Amino acid sequence: MSDIFKLFPFHLAKIFFPLMIKTFVRVSPPLQWKGGMICDLFKNKGSPALILSYRDVLLMDDDGKGVQRLLRKRLFPLANLLCVDSQFGGGLNGGETAIAHLYLRLFVDSINFSRKSGAIVFYDVCSAFATLLRRIIFDIDQGDENWLRKLSLAGFTEDDIDHIYNFVKCSFFDNYENVDLSSTGNNLVFNLAQEWYTNTWTSQEFLPNVTYTTAGSAAGTPLADLMYSLAMSRVLKTMRQALRNEGLETCLREPDTGVEFPLADVSFVDDMALPIVCNAAMLVDHIANVCGIVYLTFLMFGMELNFLPGKSAVVLCFQGQGKKQAALDLFKADNVIRIKKLPNNFRSVTISVVDTYKHLGTHISFKGMNFELAFRCGLMRAETCKLRSILRNSELKFYKKIHLIQAYLLSKGTFQCSTWAALSKPFYRRFHGCIMGMYRDALGEYHTPCSINDMFSDDDIIYNNSLIYPYTMIRMSRLLLFVRVIRKNPPFIMNFLKQPMFGAGSWVSCLQQDLTWLAVSDKFSACNGFSITQWTDFFASRLESVGAIRKFCMSPWANVSTHNNYNNVVGLNHTIGCTRCKYMCDSDQQLALHLFKHHGIKDNIRLYVSGTRCPICLMEFWQREVLLNHVRRGRTPCKRQVLLRGPVLTSAQADEVDDELRTFYQNQHRRGLRRHAVSAPCIRALGPKVTFLAGPARVHAQP
Ligand SMILES: [Zn+2]
Ligand SMILES: [Zn+2]
């Protein structure tokens, strides 16, 4: 439909003009524009048989949306004034998901380079949109029964409920007077907006008739997200006030100058995250208190937070004094935090602690970029498999395939890569390999071992076809995000960026590298050696540099290997050799891998221990691989003692154990974790220790 509008603007304007006039003059939009068909959309996770795995979307008449957008434009400045400064949904505060996510990335980076413990609490609201919009936005007298019933079910007393009811009614638009209403024109816009939400309707496939709503809106209309953000800002404001009253606000202190930044919550429409910084011993307590306050605040407005696994969650990192004890305590509590500050008659609620959380589509974690990278690479590989028959089709033109790759594969694979921090070498290789694999599939240029073929290096392929080097994609989107941040100047972020509290591997240091790299280009050669602050001033005065950045990133110079994704050239300076063939390599680990891959030989140390507990020092490691590494490294007497005692498993038994664990390790790999990733802190088991055996100083594992 919108295409038709674009193709025949004049003709359609003629047809729609009377309707438009009527809408505005009579202050009543046509009924057809006020409703639509509700469809269920599978969320792509969970069982398709469960209703919970679907979200509702509203399909509406497209021509009504255009008029609503006009209204939205008029209401927007007002909404921007009323909303909280860290709300990024619906275009508020220059918002987009990348900026909201960047805020958290900067927080994670600054925690990782400090001696403080930090946490981010993510809150998920049960069917937030439907709950909030219905009641709060437009002042309606009836229909609050459900909300009040919810409050009393949750455990509030009659007295409490009266207070809450009055509070929400009176202080909903508390800073309404301060806003200059002339900016929005007149009452017409308000009344029209209100009219739009009166007598709405929805229909559903396979059901006769429509549902009729006196007041309400569904997600997906241009005004709805604005209204929602506005309503949410009231909740957030109340929440901040409550946290301040309880003394639960935290600040990030800049180490050198002692300047403090208050840490604010960041939200994107209904997605809310709250960063917390604290010392290790107090962290869990602090989170429990904060969650209690937030839970109660949301409940006051009739919104229930969803604390089921996979919904609201905490990611945290213990650092500094007392971190071991804190990690152990959390582990003993099964990695859940019991929420405090709830009134006595409430049922108890817990929030779970997770390694990584998917915030606005991107995984965030204190443990590096591996979760996100593994997810993106997995996605790209799966999608490439689906499209492989098309990509390998030699009938199709190459540029068409490249369009296909960009539309279906790269858009998913590099989603929000502008917020990625530094990638470790193996993970960058994984990413690089995924993208090069697609290019090679499309071109049909592979390296097949043991045959004569036209082998091209990655650089050749990129140069010959004027493609973009994978790392340049990340660089370009990071630079463009930086320029966008400067242009939109969202609160907090710019200030946060310039602080010297980021170390190597952080987003800011990556940005600094990118900027240095950019300074090589002609347009930016004057900026060589600039600091972030200088760059900010430079871009602020020249916002048209976006084009120059893009152009530079497309140039052949920008698309040569700039990131060390290659191994050293094989054949030089190898010191370790295989005793069974001519293979030479650099490290024991490579040799062990070669021995297993080519000769089927495994390290014999695996025969000497069973289970997950070290028999010598009685440490419980919870995972066999961690135990094996503990013994293998031999820093403690454990290796020698274990070897002196002799094998406890036969090699058949050890193989059986390996087979059992194979799926577990595969899953770990898929999540982006290595075999020896520690999931739980190790503890020392009770018991008498074994007496140490005397023997030769050096013992070697015997098969
Ligand atoms: Zn060999
Ligand atoms: Zn040990």
C-alpha cells in the first residue's frame, strides 16, 4: 500500500484530501483507521504449541498511519521534555537500540578495568504494552478494577492501595506545568490523539465480528510507542525517587580525579536495565534491595515483573576485596538472589544470575565478547547453509549473490556490531571465516587440498571483487555510531566516553584505534594524533564527514588485512616435532592436537583421574576438563602424586567418559565458551587428605 502512495502521490492526495479535512475538522478519525487485525507471530524460540511463544502484532490500514505520524511529530517535542533522560525508545533522547546498548557496554568496560564489582539488572515486564497503555494514558474513570485486584492479590493492604491509587491519579503528569504548551500548537492535537484511542477495535482471523474497546491502543501504531514511553517515564521517575529515598543510588567514581557519575537506568520502550556498582561483599545485598524497590514500584502501576528464568536477570562480576567469598556465597544460593524490601505478606521472589543476557538483541556479559560472537557466527553459518544452493548456483550473477548476502546474511551477522568491544584473535578468526566462507561460496573459489586449483588468498578475493573486509565492516559501523552519538548527543554517553577509565580491549580503545586508522585517509589527515575529545569537536563541526568515512571504508586501501587473523607462516622456526611423522609445530598444545587428529592419540593424564574432584588436594572442580587442567599443569604436587598412584581408568572407560561429555562440550562451544570455562567456583571438599607418596622427582604418564 505504501508503495502505491509513493508511485502515485498526486492522484492519491486528491482522493485522500477530503478525508483528511474531515478528520481534522470533525476531530474524529475514520473508524477504519482505529483498528486492525491481530495476528500471532512466533517468537522463534520455545515450543510452537505454547501460547507464550507468540507475540501479538496488529495489522492496520496504512493510510491512517501517515496521518498519525503528523500528530506524532507535533507531540514529539512535548514527549521529549516529559520523559526521563535515559529513555531511548521511540526516538526519544536521540534514541536507538545501539545507543542504549552502548551505554551498558561502556559501563561493563569501565567495571572491567576498575577494582570495583558491578552488576546490571535487566527487568522484563509481563505483557507490558497491553497493561500500561490501556489504563494510564487516558484518564478513564472505570476499568481500574483489574489493576486494584492485582494490587491486592500481590499482597498490598487496603490502605496501601488507596495511597497508590491517589498517587498515580494525582502525580501522573507532575511536570506538566513546566512545559511550554505552545510548542505543540493547540488542543486539537491532544483531542485528536485522544479520539484516536477511543472506540478502537480489533478483529482476528477465523473469528466472526470484532472486539470493541472503549479506550485503548495496540502496539504498532505510530503514536503508541510515544505514548508508551511517556507512560513508562512516570514509572521510571517514581522508581528513581524511591531508590534515592532508600539511598540505593550508586555512582561510578573516576579513579584519578574522583569525579562521580550517577548511574542511571537505561530503557528502550519496555526494556529496562539498571547498572549497579558496589564492593564485592555488599553487591548481592544491594541488588536484592534494588530489585525489591523496583518490583514494588512497577506493581504500583499495575505492571508485574517477570522473574521466570530467561526473563528478568542479573549479570554481575565480583572484583576487589572479598570477591571469592561473594562468589561462593552466590553459588551456595544456587545463583539466585532473593529479593528484599518486600512487605511481610508478599510471597518470596527470586531473580537469577546469568553469564550473559540478550539486551536489545545483543548479548552483554562481563566475560567478554565470546557469547555474542558465537551467537552471530552460529546464525550466519545456519543461514548460509539455507542459502547455499542459491549461492553456489553458477547461473546467477555475482552481484546478485552479493545483494543476497548483504540482505539475508550480513544484516543478521553484523547486527549492532558497532557496539562490539575488542575481539580476541580466535573469535575474530571465527567471524572472518564465516564471512569469507560466504564470499567464497558465491564466487566458487575454494581451496581444495591435494588438487591443482586457482587458489586465491582472502585479500585477493576482496580486492578483485571490491568487497569489504570483515574487520572494516565492524570499524565502519563503530565510526558511524560515534558520529551519530556526537550528532544526537544523548545524555550521559558523551560525558562517559571522554573519561579516562577505559583500558585496552574496551570499546573506547577500539574506537581510538579506528580513529587513528581513519586519520590515514586524505580527508582526515589533519587529525592525526587527535584524542577522543578533539575528534568529538572535529566531527561536531563537520557532520557531513559521514560520507567521507563511508567512502574511505569502501576504498581498496581500507580493505586489506588490517587485523591479524592469520597464523604465522607454516614451515619457519618450528621447534617441536611429532615423533610419528614429519609434522612440526610451535607449542605442546598444537602437538597434542595433531597427535589426536592424525594419530588418534590422547593425553594419558585422563586415565589417572576420574570424576570432578582432585583426589590429592580434594578440590571440587565441577567439570572434568577443569580438573584435568589442574592436574596437567602440575603447579601443585597433585600431578606427581596422581602419576605415582597409577591409572584409575582403563582407556576404554576414559573413552566412554569422553563420549558422555561430548555433547556438553559441543554446547559450550556453541555458546562461545571453551572446554575449560569455569561455571562454578571450586570448593574444597571435607575429608582426610591422602598421605603423599615418596618417589622419583619426575614421573611421566604411562599408558
Ligand atoms: Zn604426526
Ligand atoms: Zn589437586
